[in-house]
Amino acid sequence: MDIKTVYCLVTGDIALGRSEWSITDGDKVQISAKGIKVMKQQADGTWKIIIDQAFGAEAKPGGLVTST
């Protein structure tokens, strides 16, 4: 698996990261996508992923899902 961090935005103890990833078999790409992660900084300074949407950056317009 190959993962590239495109950007990471941080405010206080919350961060939003965007990545591009792929899984290959030899030279052939089997699957690839653009993901989004939300992270929260822990008391010891480490970061914990609290939301991991592997295909999040590829959502279609109008495809927002909300809970009621």
C-alpha cells in the first residue's frame, strides 16, 4: 500500500488530513482513492484518528449524508 499525504490542516487539538492511496500488485494498480481523516490530539501529544473515510475526497456533489 502506498499512501501520500496531500495536506493536513490543524486547529487546536483537531486536524483534517487528505491523502491519496493505492494498492498495487506488481506494477498494476488494483485500487486507488483519495481519503479524508479527522484526528484529535490526545493528552500525551499523540494523534488519534476519529473519522477515517478512505473514499471521502471523491464524494459526489449533493451526496452529503447527515444524521437526524
